[in-house]
Amino acid sequence: MVNLFSRAGSCHGYRDAENQDAVLFRKNDRFSVITLADGISVCSAARKGAEAACAAVTDILVRKGGFFMKFDQGKTVDFLLSHILYELKKLAEQEGQAVEEYSSTIASVLVDHATGKMLCFSLGTSLILAAGNGRCRVLTVPSDSTEGCCCTTTVYAADMAQAVVTDAAAWDIVLICSDGAWRLMYDRGHLNEQVREMLLNQECARLECFIEEKECADDYSCISMNLQELQRRQIYRGKTVSG
């Protein structure tokens, strides 16, 4: 149903180094949410910031998912980023730190099983990718980081964030990858053929092994949802199926 992994990159210099990525999955009777946050490595509290941003977005989407399906992109982006920043400022005040020390990227997918719709929200360099019906498609494009990565504490973050509503039934799986992970899945700007095959065959555990076998300087994380399996579980929840 949900596969996730998160590993520290080799640039940290030792095997048990702190991983500054965070991944999270939550669901209730109507909504399922996956979220990934990539802590900005130069920030002293990057790991805490990633965890806080991850929890803030996931919790609000699970509780208030119906509202976000009705919002336009601008309103969704403004609401979610304001909510994240509010939670980060509370944490920074408690710990006597500047809020910028808790910076991270953020990406989240909300699936509404009642309507079959899916919301993809992203800020920064993570990638949201879907596969099904013989095709793979990037749903949110990572932002250009040549002038510095846009993150949860960036003043103009709302101008760089994305929020897209699409049809979940069009896909078999959806996944979020940190930049460390998705760069291992691409060859010269094109999705690796082995990776494409794994995604179309819904072999997320195999994909995890493929990524882990490669050397990665950056932290690398991925979380995926099998949309068809989740939908079946929602349909049959609480019902007696005879056969």
C-alpha cells in the first residue's frame, strides 16, 4: 500500500550520520496523505524543521482535505505555507533559534477516496511522479536551485510553490522523491528504463533496492502510494464480501 525509505547521503562522512529528510504517511476514512520534507543541510536544525513541516502539512491535509479540493492553486499554496511557517515559528521560539534554521523543502500528495481526486503540493527540489496505464508523468516539477533552493522559510515561497489537482483513478501509483533519490532514477534527463519498468509494474520495493545500490552524496528518500490498492481498501471498508 505505502512504501517508504530515507537514508543519509555519503557527504555526511560516516554511516550513522543524521539524515535530514523526513517522510510521513497518514490516513482516515476518506483521505490518504504522503509527505516528504528535505532539510536544508546548512541549517543547524534542518532535521527538526523537516519533521515539523512534514507533520504540519500531513495533519492539516488529513483533517481538512475537503477544503483543499475546492481551493484554487493560489489559495492552497498560501494556506499550506502559512500553516507550515506558523508551526516552525512556534518551534523556533520554544528553542530560541532563528526560524530560518528549520528550513526544508516540502512535497505532499492528498488522495480523496470519496471523489477520486488527488492534490499534489510541492515547494523546492523534490519530485512528484505518477505511473499507470503504460505511462509515467511528472506531476510537479522541481524548482531550479541554481540561485539557492526555495524552502519553507523563503519570503517569496508562494511564488515558487505548486498545487495541482488531478484524477487519482488515472494512475496506479504516485511517489514523492527527494532530489537525492530522483537524480539516481534519471539518466541524462530521462527516466531510467529499469526504473520506468518498475514503476509501471508497481514494484516499489524493487525500486528501493535499485536506488540503495547506488552511491549518493545527498540524503535520499522516497515515499509511494499504491492508489488502486488504497481505493479498493476504502471501497470494502466495513463491508462483508462473500464469494
